[in-house]
Amino acid sequence: MKPNRLSFELWFGALLTGTIFILVLCSHWLFPDGGEAMDLAARLMRPFTSWSHILGTDPLGRDVLARVVVGGRISLIVGVCSVLGAVILGTFVGLIAGYYRGFWEMFLMRCVDIQLALPFILIAITFISILGGGLFNIIFFMVISQWVQYARLVRGQVLALRDREFIQAAHAMGVKDRNIIWHHLLPNLSGSVIVLVTLNVANNILLESSLTFLGLGADPMTPSWGGMLADGRTYLQTAWWVSVFPGLAIMCCVLGLNVLGDWLRDRLDPTSP
């Protein structure tokens, strides 16, 4: 891939995701009311008609811009925390299965196969219907449902690395297994894991928004992008901005993360020119 294309992907992805992350991190100072302040006299105000409500207002007179920025907290927290939990659990399982082989590989990989055979939407509806919605339950469910991706990826990488000369040399020198795993295997497989992490954060933001849209996600009283989409679907013909702007926020965030993931994949690929 040409360097100018790599540079474009890096700057474009960093600009989109960086802007969104900075706005969300500063939302406490930008909008101290948390997007909950109501102005019934200005309900359903059209966007770009008032400096006090640049992106318009919703049916309760709440500022759409404030709710979009504040609502990003839920989506980003779910996306980042669920991926961190899944990558820690999946990497651990993949390392154990790929390095020690034998019984542990057979047992752990069969657990992975069973997990992959379960339909995501059906399990999500069942899980959340039993335990209820809420931020913690969504994150926990995503960790449980997605660790298998990292387990299979890491296991495959470990199987390709465990018979390499530098690993055999470490064994011959009497290096302990935990040191081989930590100092030799992890650094050599981290590139693939980082790329998958970047792409899965974007995917989990979409999943959280979808679950919240279906009423299975975060608390409806808490601003979130999926919740705003659900609230505005009955006003699409008369107040399109209530749903369009949170939808654009989701699109920009996911697009930026996917572009960064593509850049990382090409950057970390040793066969890339």
C-alpha cells in the first residue's frame, strides 16, 4: 500500500475518532446539565435556526447537540470496556490452548465451538430478559459472547509461533513457560489482536446502539445514541433531526475506528510493501 494512502487513513480515522472522544470526555464541562434540561417552549425546534440549540431540540425541548455528545459516553464505555474484557479473557484462553495443547486445547476449543454455534440475537434477548438491561449487564454479555474471537485468533498465532527457532532456543536455555509466553509470544501476536480490538470497538458500539434501540440496552432515562434513535423514530417525518444526528454520530465513530483498524492492519502486516 502506498505511503500517502496510509497517511490519509491515519489522519482521517484519527480526526473522526479523536474529535468524538474529546467531545465525549469533555461533555461534563460542555454540558453540565447532562442534556436533560427541558425547554418546552422550544420543543422540536429545527436545527441551525438558533445559536442556543444548534442541532435543534427533541419532543421535550432538550438540546439535541448536548444529548448526542453526552450520549456518546454510554456507547464508548460499552464499546471499550466490553472489548477490553473480551481480549483479556480470549487472549488468556488462546495462549493456554495453543501453548500447552493436549487436554486443555481440546476442552477450551470445544467451549469456543459451542459458543460460536449460539445465535447472538437470540442469546442477547434471552440473557437481557432474564438479568435485565443496564450498563454492566450489556458489557458482561458482550464479553461472554465475543471472547471466542480472540481465543481462536491467539491460538492460531501461538500454534504458528511455538515451533519457531527463537521459541525452541528459549526452551533450550531453560526459560520458564510464563516468561516465554509473556516476553516472546505476546509481543509477536499483539499486532493481530490490536487490529481486531480496533474493529470490535466499532462493532460493539453498533451492537449497543441496536440493543438500546430494541429496548434491551441502557436505562432509557440515560442519554445514549441508540436510545435517541428509538425516541426519534416516531418523529421521522416531522422532526428528522432527532434521529439523524445521533445516527450520524454512530456512523462517524464507527467509520473512524474502521479506518484506523485498516491502517493498523496494513501497518503491522510484515508482508506489506
